[in-house]
Amino acid sequence: MLTPMVAGGVVFPGLFLLSKNTLQRLPQLHWEEADAVIVSARLVSSVQAIMASTAGYIVSTSCKHIIDDQHWLSSAYTQFAVPYFIYDIYAMFLCHWHKHQVKGHGGDDGGARAPSSTWAVARGYLHKEFLMVLHHAVMVLVCFPLSVVWRQGKGDFFLGCMLMAEVSTPFVCLGKILIQYKQQHTLLHKVNGALMLLSFLCCRVLLFPYLYWAYGRHAGLPLLAVPLAIPAHVNLGAALLLAPQLYWFFLICRGACRLFRPRSPPPSPCQTQD
């Protein structure tokens, strides 16, 4: 168990540092540390998402019996990904810190910040990213022990499908980078927004009805009868995992409405004078 976790603890922070240093040293970019940190954090998240969704696809398509079939990647990648969630909490804090500095809230002399200011930034980070930090903490403290101990080798198919929820993450990361560099008006941003909306809906929101349907097909039950046929704590866990996905999907839909809503024409000079 320790080998995949140690590997993850080296790969994700190492990739972040490599990307940050490379972006800062590229003469074509002339990026400040803040830009390199934010883009590198998005890059690492995208790489992890691609790895997770690939592993999930391999596991889910290899398990013909959705309860008993096993695949070594299910446990190996789960252990490998645990350090990522710990690293990402710190990476998100670094992004928040640098955004705070860019907005002009840092010290005028560029020196060390007072402890109270550091705690103020930390409180602001936790207030803004509370749901994401909570999500990462639950992944490490709850979902990982349950997947290793409680499952007892059962249900690799379902774990593989859950890993495929990361399909939407690269589109989310690219969208944030484009917004950061004020590229909301570009065709790339609109295409990426549509793909993000579609992938999030299919791979995160509709994932849970699909898992219930898959179990119902296995057990010979109609979809609506599945919640009554499985333990209550399974339904509770699914509801707790689905709730933040619905909230984030609502935010994505709201952003998509603003993105694709026709802009009202500016007032004419006559109207302005009136």
C-alpha cells in the first residue's frame, strides 16, 4: 500500500514544481510566479483527472461482473491518488495567496507579511474554497478508508465508474485559465464551456442514476426499486456525494447562461444624452 502512496506523493508535487519552474524560465512567456503557480496547479489537476478517468475506464470495462470482478488498478490508483488531494489543498491555497497578492492586498515593501495578514488570507481561502477543501478532506479521511477496508475487494466496477467522474476536470481547469487571462470572448472558451457542461452532466450528475441502473440490471430490479433494495447507508453516501455535484453543476449552468446570453447593445448617443 505504501508504494503507490509514496509514488503519488512524489509525482504530483514534483510535476507542479517542474511545471512552475519551466513556465517561469521560458523566455517567450515572461510569466511572474503567480501566473506560473496558478497555471501549474491547473495542469497538475488536469493530468490527475486524465490518469484517474483512464484508470476508471480500464477498471469499469474489465469488470464484467459488477460486484465480484476485481482489477488491480482500482486499489492501486486509489492509493496513488490520496497524496494528490492533500497536495491540491495546498496548491489551491497557493493560488488563492497569489491572487490576493496580485489584487494589491500585499505589503507595500514586498517584505514578509504579518502573521495576522497570513491568517486573514487563510480564512479567506477557507471561506471561498470551503466546499472543495471539505470534498478533498472527505476523499482522504472517509472515501479512501472505505474503499480499502469496507469494500473487501467488492465493487471494483462501481469504483471505476466513480473515477471516470474526473473526465470533466480538464475542461473546468481550462475554463478557469481562460477566464484568468480574460479570454471569455473567444470561440475556444465557448466550445470549452459547452464541453464542460456536457461532461459534468454525464460524468458527475447522471453517473449516480447510471450506477443505480447498473445494479438494478444486475439484480433484476427496476431502477426505482433499487434504492429500497440496497442498505440505507449506501443511499446516504450516494446522496452526500451527489449533493456537491449538483451545486457545482448549478454554478456551471449559471455561468453558461451568462456566456451564451446575447449581449444587449450599448445605448446610442441620443439615448445617453436623454
